[in-house]
Amino acid sequence: MSEIAWGLASDKTAIVLAVALIIMTVLSAGPLHPIDNLINNAPRPFWQEARMALILGPDTVASRFVALPVLGVTCVQLAYWNRSWRPIILGAVGPFGMVCLVASMKLLFTRSHPRTGDPAFFSDAGVSFPSGHGANAILIYGLVLFLIIRYRAARPHIVRRLAYCIVGIAVLQAMVSVYLHFHWFTDLMAGMIAGGLALVLTIRLDRMIPEGRTVYWWPWYGRNLWKSEDRNGEDAEVWAERG
């Protein structure tokens, strides 16, 4: 366990993102208040006409109600194709770590809602900072893309298009959240950084832990569900390498 903790803590990209998250938190606590207020108080054209459509449409794209099912279907399909529980485990560990990080920061800083007009931290009631939707857009959809790349489930040109889609989802989510007064601008930036940090740590964890003999876990391939015999008499180590 100590080796895993050290491996996660020594990841250079994770360190950079952790420092960026700390810096963004410090800036959000005061120096960037003028920018938050400027964006929050900017005119909202077509407010009455577009508000409900945005709430029911684009704003839900990065919500957990939409993103998690996409991740779940991807993990189950890749697990079935590759005869391994690893995609499902990664699909559970990544979002869980992200939720823990974002929720702890929300409860710690208790930032007031944009509709109050006060971007201060440690308010009486508020959990605006950082944005969970911003973190979802990076972590959940980024994890989908990572799993597709890891298991070679799509051709390179499809992977590039999926990457562009993730960037588009993140930008769209930020614009919609700001427009609807759901989040301060710095909430969204911090949320995306937090999501990126959780994604990097999940990828690092995947690379540190060996595949293991998942043949002994997988019920439909490798070993017979009711007998201890290997399927078609093949050696379990061969199936373990595939799993």
C-alpha cells in the first residue's frame, strides 16, 4: 500500500495539477473575484427563451445522470470483450476518488452561490466551489477515452474525434453553467483541474497495479463457472495474460 501511495504522490503530472488546484483555490478566494463578478453580472441575452432549454439539455451532458451511464456501458463492454474486471474497477475507482475530492473541497470552502452576488468563501450556506459538473466533464469522459485507447477499442481517427468531443463538452458545460448562474467562473476552472487530477491518478494507479490472473474472477471465459477446469483445457496463465 505504501508503494502505491508513493507512486501516486510522485507522479509529475499529478503534482503539477495538484499545485495548479491549490493556486486556483487561492486565486478564487480573492484575487479573481473581479473576474468572477464581471462574468456573473454580464448581460444574459435570451434569458427567458433559452433558460429551460439549457437546463434540460446542454447542462445535463456533464451531469452524473448522463456521464456515469456512458462510462458504465463502456466499462462493461470492454470488460466483456477483454475478459477482465479491470475496466469496471477503474470505472468505479476514478469517479469515487473524484467525488471524494470535490465533495471535501465543497464542504471545506463553502462558497456562496453566484445568485447571491458574493463570491466569498466560508459563507453560511453554499457549496459552489469547485464545480462537480466541470470535474465530471474531464474525469468521467476522459476515463471513457482512456479506456478506449488502452484496450484499442477504436481507430486513431475516432479517438481524436472523441477527444475533440470531450473538449467541446467541457467548454459547453462551462459556458452554460456561467450563463445560468449555476457556478462562478473560477468554480468551473477549479472543477476541471480537480477532474484532471483524479483522472491522472486513476491512470497512474492502473499502470502501477499488474493485470493479475483475472481468469479466476471472470465467470464467462477462462474458467468454467461450475467447474475448476480451464476452458478448452487451455493453460490459465495464457488466459491471465489476455485478461
